[in-house]
Amino acid sequence: MANKGKQQSTARSSAPAKGAARGSSRAGAPGKSSPTKRRQPSPAVYRRRRQVVFGGLLLVIVLLVIGAVAITGAFTGQPEPQAVTTPDTSQAPTQGSAPTGTSSPSASPTPVCDFNLMTVTAKTDKPAYGAEEKPLLTMTITNGNAAPCEVNVGTSQMEYLVMSGADRIFSSKDCQTGGVDLIKTIQPGKSETANFPWQRNRTLEGCGAINAKPGGGGAYYTFEARLGNKASPKAVFQLN
């Protein structure tokens, strides 16, 4: 019985402890839910912020001053560093000459020769030929105009014609496959000469076939040189 009484007293004495614990937990609850006050920046932070703002404003002012000085220098003619190029004196035009790369006025075109003032002559290299010799026929065109002029002295305009009396012996046009134009400028009183070695053969117009050959035995032949519609006096030669 004595033990039972002790146990009961112990249990009773522990009860207030639990209540005290509960009370302490309840008392702490309001402290957790109360709002925390924000911490105000210190004066040192305010000073640093003012220094940063002031430094930025000072940089902007310096840039504006530099820009204003540069613009003022440009308008007042203040020299600026620039790349300098030296002209190439080897390409510079000299006084009285046309600049390189420019075209000078072209000379007036040379006029075409007046055929009424042109002279065409014919000759052979020898007056007579042996049985195995071949005549060299020469045509000479002389400019009788008072100024230089152009004339077509190509094979398209030339003809070497050999006759025996009324018999047409040879013409360089008969078997010509294609004439060529050749424009020459001839000075006043000057000449152009063209040679044709004749093979002592006969030809027909259109280059028809012919087996006959010019006779020898001392027969006489004439050579006439023609340039366009201009014909030379006949040159006489002999074939033996």
C-alpha cells in the first residue's frame, strides 16, 4: 500500500511538467508568425552608390567635351591625320602631250584615189625569151593625185592578160578561185608594183581544159595590166 501511494504522487507531480511543456510550445508559436523587419543599408553603401553615379556622369561629360572639340576642329580647319598619296610622276602627262589613256583626235580619213588620175603600166622583165624561159609580168600603179589616197591593189581587182593579135592566150582571172582585197595608201607621185610569173600556158574563161600551148618560133605577144576598169598600154615581148 505504501508503494502505491508513492506511484500516485509521482504521476501527479509529473503532470504539471507536461502542461508546462505545452505552454512553452504555445508561447513560442506567436514568435514564428510575426514579420521580420528589413535591414536598412548602411551609410557606407550609400556613399559607394553616390560615387558610382557621380563617376558615370563625369565620364559622359568628358565624352561630350571630346566630341565638341573634334567637331570644332573640323569646322575651323584644324589639321587631322590623313593618308597622303604621292602622284606617280612617270604617269603624269607632260606639257603639250595628251594624258595617258585618253584618245587624241583621229586624223582625217584618207580619200579614195581618183582613178582618172591613176596610171597603170605593164612591162616584162625581158623583151624576148628562149624556149625554156618564162616571162615575169609586172604591173605598176602610180598615184597622179595631189594628195595621198587609198586604192585597192588586191587580186580581186588585178588582171594579167596576154594576147597574140586577136587571140586571147592567157588571163589570170580565168582560173582564179577567189580574189583578195588589199587597200594601199599611195603617196602623190609614188607607185605600187606587183609581179606575176607566167608559166607560158593557155587558159579559157571559166578555167576550161585546154591542151594547146603558145607557139614559139619568134612570135610576138602583148601583155596588158588591168586594175579594176583601168587598163595599161600594151607591152610587147617575143617568145622563141
